[in-house]
Amino acid sequence: MRTNEEIVNILKEEKDKKGLSISELARRVNMAKSAVSRYFNYTREFPLNRADDFARVLNITPEYLLGVNENKKDNSATKQILDRVFAKLESERQEKVVSYAKSELDEQNKENLVQLFPYNVKEKLSAGTGYGYFDDGNYDTVYYDEEYDYDYASWIFGDSMLPDYPNGDVALIKVCPFEYDGCVYAVDWDGQSYIKKVYKEEKGLRLVSTNEKYSDKFAPYSEEPRIIGKVVASFTPLEK
């Protein structure tokens, strides 16, 4: 059976082959990004009971990932070793092994508990053609494993800000004045709102998408465009 480092190295290699980010891989296996990051930087042991989930997403077999003989799918190499050693122990020592294993399992389960922070996503800002701002006052509550300082949370609609701000992600906005050209802001203009890179020009604001298939927009000062705030973070919500 492979060592933890070997297993993680295979995960990294297969992840890169598929062009997946750690965030996307974590989303697909329904785990917190922070937990997967700890596996990938070797600060936490990869949980063998999640091998099937990772193998499925990466289109490999669990046996290959773990380094187990595929002809003996019901018995991992580790299990075979444990069974052989356990059988040689006296009864009292077997009880100690069982007690220790249960203690380790309890500790592992505690480590896998990830604190999730709630975010009320009230605004429907657009990363495309624009959408009404403060349209109905309703909000969705979503969760993420990191806590940010922000004023507004907004759904991202459209693909004009790919790859940094995918459709369906949540943008977190901190109210602030314009700081510098090229920063990503939420902008209210002509009854609609946008998430764009903003450049101040002599006669207005130039709104720039990161997706090159979209042309720049120009918001004349005469139409009173307003910077709502700076986009300080974004994330893909996690299931609670």
C-alpha cells in the first residue's frame, strides 16, 4: 500500500491533468477546501475512507490510488497486515488495540469537523449584462469555511469575469471609495449593477471584464455611476 505522501502526490498529479483547482476538487468531493488543502500540503493524513470519492472525481480506481492489488478489492494491504498482526496478539493486547483504534477514530472524526460560517446573499449583481440592485430584499443563506469582513454578499451571474469569478459563486463586497485603477468593484450604473475591473477616465468609468470575449463598458459621469464597494473575496458555497 502507498504511503500518505505517495497517495497525495498521485492526487496532485491527477488533479493537474484534469486542470482542477483545489477549490473545484473540494467541491466535487463535497469537502471543505481547507481540509483538502491540508492533505495536499501534508499537514493532515489523507482519509482512506474518502479514497472512492477522490478516485471517482479523478477518473482513477481506488486500488490504483491506494496502491492495492486490484484483484483483491475486498482486502487492502493495510487490512491484511492488521489482521495478521492482530491474530498473533494475546486477548488482553487485542483489547488494547481495539480501544486505541476507537480513540484514533474519534480523534479523526473531530478533525474532519469543519466550522462553516453563514453568509446572507442579498444582492443580485451581474458579471454579465447587469441586473437590478437591491431588487427585492430577499436573501439566501450559504456557508463557507473561511470568515471574511464584508458588507454585502452577492451572487455572481454570467461568465464575463472568468476565470476568477465563476457564475454561481458568491462575491463579498466591502463598502469603500475608489482606490486604484484595475481593482474589481461592484458598480451601480443606470439602474443596474456590475462586478468589473474599474478604470477612472476623464469622462467616466471604464468597466472591464476579465473574459476577453466581452467588450469594455463605459459609464459616463453624466449618468452618475456609483461604486458600491470593492470585491474583497469570492467563494463557491459549501453544503452544510
